Amino acid sequence: EPCGFESTYLELASAVKEEYPDIEIESRLGGKGAFEIEINGQLVFSKLENGGFPYEKDLIEAIRRARNGEPLEKITNSRPPCVIL
């Protein structure tokens, strides 16, 4: 799927692993249209709430905050999902 969630997941996972090679990433199937990211059990992004996918820089920043013991905030910026015409 050119606009499937798997390609977006792999792209984000690759960016995270590049920045933080020791981090553990887990994926699991969710509901239709759902793409959610949790850090240490806390929901930090929901496609259902934001209407798109997170930007890599925002996810990397959220991970940096978690690693530094700073409070996590929800990621509210999102890039639009792919549209095929």
C-alpha cells in the first residue's frame, strides 16, 4: 500500500532507531484508522485525534524529553495522510 500505515511506521521506526539505537520499538495492530504512539505507556500521539501522522522531529523530541525525565506532552502537529487522486 503506497499510503499504508506500515510504510509510515517503518519510516518513523527507522528515524527513531537512527537517533536512539538502543530504544525498544513495538508495534501491534489497532482499530481501523488508528495510528497511536505511546512512550513508556503514555499516549503521546493519536492519528484519530490529529487526522494525520506525526512528524519525525516531533517524535524524536518527545523521546528525548522522556529519556531526560521531563514530562511528556501530546504531539499535536501532524502531516496530512497520503491522498491518491
